[in-house]
Amino acid sequence: MRPFSYEKAATPAAAASAAAKNPHAKFIAGGTNLLDLMKLEIEKPAHLIDVNGLALDKVEATPEGGLRIGALVRNTDLAAHDKVRKDYPLLSRALLAGASGQLRNKATTAGNLLQRTRCPYFYDTNQACNKRAPGTGCGALAGFSRQLAVIGTSNTCIATHPSDMAIAMRALDAVVDTVQPDGAQRHVAIADFHTLPGDKPQVENVLKPGELITSVTLPKPVGGAQVYHKVRDRASYAFALVSVGMIVQKDGTGRLAVGGVAPKPWRVEAADAELPRGAKAVAAKLFAGAKPTHDNEFKIALTERVIEASLADLRRA
Amino acid sequence: MQGPGDFEVSRRDVLKLGAAATAVPLVAKGQAGSPAEAPVSTQLSLNVNGKVHALKLDTRTSLLDALRDHLQLTGSKKGCDHGQCGACTVLVNGRRINSCLSLAVMHAGDKITTIEGLGTPNKMHAMQAAFVKHDGFQCGYCTPGQICSAVGMLSEVKANVPSHATTDLTAPCALTNPELRERMSGNICRCGAYSNIAEAIADAAGVPAAGRSA
Ligand SMILES: Cc1cc2nc3c(=O)[nH]c(=O)nc-3n(C[C@H](O)[C@H](O)[C@H](O)COP(=O)(O)OP(=O)(O)OC[C@H]3O[C@@H](n4cnc5c(N)ncnc54)[C@H](O)[C@@H]3O)c2cc1C
Ligand code: SF4
Ligand code: FES
Ligand code: FES
């Protein structure tokens, strides 16, 4: 790990302005992704700004009937929150399907949204990777790509976004709230928050230098039956091969977001509209224009089956 | 890169990875990024097992390394150093965390409990006694992490924190065998002592063991 200096931020605005002043600074929250990557020298901040002391650890009702989730709310506490369990069960389920009890106790709302890909070539500093070292090429495209994305990719990068939580937030139409170094606030729809790789796979979201996430806001509950279905190589403590977060109303209409298949939580309005017609119709719209590799084309058929299984779960519920 | 279940890379795939490495010029370790700086050290105090220790540490020191290398509390183990095994699990303010993925400097003011603080050979914690009674280990390397994790896990159940195995999110949590196994999945045992570990925890928790649901 590279040496770094360390400070504890006093207020969100102070944290943002401190980060803007030092191009080599990073925020640290739970540390469960950043420290992992710093040990491997994939992340090399020369300065850490510890945001844990900031009062961003509350879950509060909004005047609109929704929920504002502080950036520092731990994944465990969010999943266990009474209102989330009752009104947004999809979010509890997605959080509980991720990582382990110990990790969820540290992992934060903002850190989870910003966790980086688990592409094996990104993790191996001896390999070419346009995301880790722009311009060096993509080891995964020429190599072993079973875990990687099938849609939304580019010819520079085919990595997936690994967050389970973000899939639920995408299906729930969450909004990411931030504060910028000059103190101005921004509210970004989660649909627009994560970006596709294009020719800049090192850029993964719309945050500007120094911009700090303060909370994530959920609109008022949409009701319906909700399910998060995650398929992985073992029953627990593993990232998704494919995951489906789905909400279906009594009349059969609904919405879904899919994980494990794209560089961001994958949701397609035209696919939502096909829900009353079943999994095959939904999958056709979700994957229109997909560019799978030989190793990961199975994910398309798998997703269709997971959608079918999710619909069956919801019919039983 | 071989995170828990994230990438099961077979021998053939390793060859493929190797081929990719030779086909492409090796990416130098020193990529464009932050300038190399001199180590930074910091003064802090850590409250471990009820005792306050004044320490001077490199900012890079993980909580695990502070415990093991600076406080000689070698009960907590380093299995992977990347959050993938649970051998380093300790309790911070009563909550279980992986001490390898946390910095010591981030824990000034916290109450840290390690396996040494849970109990001693003469005065064991109920969970330690249950592991002895049920032979909940073979080599013992994962055991301190398993025990700290189990103690933290029982408080989570008591606080009604749900898990992936919970069928009804709005009902009170009950520690059935599938619940217990899911909740302990962050602790890997290379010796595969899982069934005895599960029995020990069930015994300490006062719930029926193996397979049956409470
Ligand atoms: C072994 C293992 C298994 C895992 N399995 C899963 C899984 O199955 N599913 C899953 O979804 N996740 C999984 N994870 C990932 C885990 O969910 C993330 O590591 C965690 O959510 C990151 O949160 P954190 O608070 O620890 O982030 P940190 O590591 O502290 O930060 C991550 C990034 O976010 C930035 N950041 C943090 N807070 C802010 C803020 N307020 N504003 C702006 N930037 C900020 C940091 O600068 C950093 O770049 C796993 C992790 C491990 C180690
Ligand atoms: S897929 Fe993206 S992250 Fe993986 S090696 Fe290629 S460029 Fe890097
Ligand atoms: S050593 Fe910390 S999880 Fe393995
Ligand atoms: S007893 Fe040997 S690793 Fe668990």
C-alpha cells in the first residue's frame, strides 16, 4: 500500500472542499472496497478523508412520503430498518443478498454505490486493463469473460457493476443527493448516476472532483409484490452471476432492474412494459443490442429464467 | 482476484490469463497516479478489551495488524487480508467486522473486543465453551474469527436484523439452522468443521441444532 496522510472531515461541505483541493485525495467510509484496492495498489490515494464522523447516518421520512437514506447508513442497518422491510422489501432483500454479515456492518450506502468492478483483470495489476490503467487494453475481452457484462459494454471494457443494493435502488427510482466543493447540492436520478464505459471506462459515474454523496432518496412506496432473485456460484458470500430485482402490481404491470449483466444497474422501460407478457418478452427487450462473449452468452438465457422464476415467486406470494 | 465465489478460475482459465499476460506488455506497477510519498505516522489510542493503549502507527496499519503486531493480541488471525475469509473478525462497539479491511486510525474512541477479551482459558465465554464442548474446530485457525462472529451474529438476531435466509421480513427473527448457516457464511473454515461449528453456536444460543428448524 502507498503511504497516505489522513484527516477526519468535520462537515460534508468541508469534506468536499478538502477533496477538491487535493487531486490525490479520496473519501473513506466503511473502507471495505477502498482498502481492498489500496492493498493491491489499484487505488493509490495520497490522502484519505474519513467521512465516518459526519452526521449522515440517519434514515428519515421525506415530506413526499419517501425515505432519505444517509450516505453513511450501514448496509446492515438499512436492511433491518422497519420502514424498508415493510415498504421497500426489495431493498432489504438486495442488501441481504450481498457480501457477509461482517462486511454489511461496515459497508455504507454511498460506498456500496461506488464500489468498483470485480473483473479479475482489473484486480490483477499484471494484466492489461483500460479501467485501471487507461490505454493498456482490456484483458477480459481477449481472455476469460464468464463473469463479465453482456450489454452496455464498449470495445474498451466489458466490466459489470457488482452492487446488489444498486439494482434495488434502480428499480425503486432512487435519487442520489450530493454536495459539491462550493457547497451546492445536486440530485441525480440513479438512472443517470452510473455511466457506461464508452471510450473512458475509468469514469464510472457522474460525480465531479470532490463531490460527496450525502444521501440516497427513495420516492414514496410503490407497493406491489417485490422480489430480489440472485444467482451465484455458491449459496452465500459471492457476487451475482445474474440478479433480478422486480416489482409487480396486482394488474400484472411492473418494473425490473437486472444485475451482473451490465456496467450499471440495467433497466429498460420497454422491458418493464412487457412484464404482463412474461419472461421471454421482457428478456427480448432487456437484451436488445446485447454483445455477449462466447464465455458469458449463457447470462442472457439465465436472466430470462431468473425473470421467469421471479414471476413464479411473485404469483405464489 | 479469487474472491469468495466471485471468480472460480479453472486451470484452463489460468492458462488463458497467463497467455493474456504474455501477449500484452506487462502493465507496470507504478502507473500514473499519486506521487510516491514518505510514510506518515500518527499517534492514537485504542481501547482494546477494556484497556486503553497509546500507539504510534503508520497510517496504513490495518486494525488487524495493530492488534497482532503492535499489541501482541495474536488471537485474531489473518487468512486473506481482503475481507474474504472472516478469520480476522473482531467486535467493534459490539458489532462484528473484518479487522483486515479497516484502518487502526479509524478506531480511536471505539471499544474493540478480540477473542482474548471475550474470555480466558480459565473463564471462558459461553461461546468459547460451546466450541470446546462440540469440537467446533480442527486446526483452529478460523476459530477466533468464528467465535467473535458468532457472538456478534447472536446480537444481530436479538436486535431482529434479518438475513438472506429470513422468510418473512416483518416477523421476529428466529435462529433456525439455515438462518445460522447463512448468517455465518462470512467465516470460512478450510478444515470444513462447519457441522460442529453450527452445533456449538446453536448450543450457545439455546436453539436446536442441525437441520431442524426452531
Ligand atoms: C469479500 C467481499 C464480498 C463482497 N460481496 C458483495 C456482494 O455480494 N454484493 C455486493 O453488492 N457487494 C459485495 N461486496 C462489496 C461491498 O458491498 C462494498 O465493499 C461496500 O458496499 C463498500 O462500501 P464502503 O462504505 O466500505 O466503501 P469504501 O470502501 O469506504 O468506499 C468505496 C468508494 O466510495 C467512495 N466513497 C465512500 N463514501 C462516499 C461518499 N459519501 N461520497 C463520495 N464518495 C464516497 C470512496 O472514496 C471509495 O472510492 C463484497 C466485498 C467483499 C470484500
Ligand atoms: S473488462 Fe474493463 S475492468 Fe475488465 S480488464 Fe477489461 S477494461 Fe479492465
Ligand atoms: S483476514 Fe480479514 S477477512 Fe480474511
Ligand atoms: S478449524 Fe481449521 S480452518 Fe477452521
